[in-house]
Amino acid sequence: MTNTHAAPVSADSDNPDGVSDEEFKPLTAEEARQWRQRNPPVSPWRVIGMQIATALVVAAIAGWSFGRAAGMSAAYGALAVIVPAMVLARGLRGQALLKDSGAAFLSFVVWEVVKVVLTVALLLAAPKLVPALNWLALVVGFVVTMKVYWVAAWLQSKHRHPAVNL
């Protein structure tokens, strides 16, 4: 089945995406302002708060269902997500003030590497820090807490509300 309504696409080395310059229309300042009102950014601290709430629930369920060691292991798995996320959020808080996009990108990459290294270090330290470690509970706490990023993005798309002007 072919789409007879699609515009012909001609991708070449000068136009790899097949969209011509004539089709591109930049937003006006007013259109950009309206778009930002309809699509407010998600605060990383709000996401971290959601992760903490999720971690508490997962750890409580694991502890109630499978014992204290499972609850502690699930909580530690969640902390291996939350603590590095907090470090990243704290490290990037001044990034909006950077004028050079290259410096902003480099800053993001450096803080993301710090986050990954800290996550790996926390996971490697788990056997020494968590008594009677339950690896399955740790992984469940880690994965469920990590998936909160997707839930936050989904909730943001469902609850788009304009910014309040004070």
C-alpha cells in the first residue's frame, strides 16, 4: 500500500532529512512564548521527589512482603538512582546561565559521567553496605525508581497548563 498524498522526498547529501528550506518556518517571538506556555519544563527536583515517593512505596512493599532484608535492598537500589540524580540536578542548576552552547553541552556530559560513575560505585558497594543483600529486591528498587522518569514525562504531557503570570 502506498501513500499517494505524501509529498515527494528527495534526500541527498545537502538535504539528508528530505525537508526543503522553503518548508521550514521559524517561530515568531509570540509563537515561541505560547509554545513555552503550553510546554513548561519539568523540574528535575519534582522528578526526584516522585522517585523518593516511589522508593518509599517499593521498599515498604518489599519489606512487608519478603522481609526486612528485601526492603533494605529495594531501598538501596532506589538510592542508587536517586543520589546520582540529585548530584546531576545540583551540578546542572547553573547551566541555564551559560551563554556558550558548547560549554553547556560539555557541562552536561561531565555531570552525566559523574552520575553514571556514582551509580556504578553505589551498586558495587551494595554487598558491603547492605546486610543480607537481596539482589532481586535491589534490582526491582533500582528499575522501578528509574522508570519514574517516564512516568514524569507522561504526566507532564497529560497535565499541560499555562504558566501563571504574577
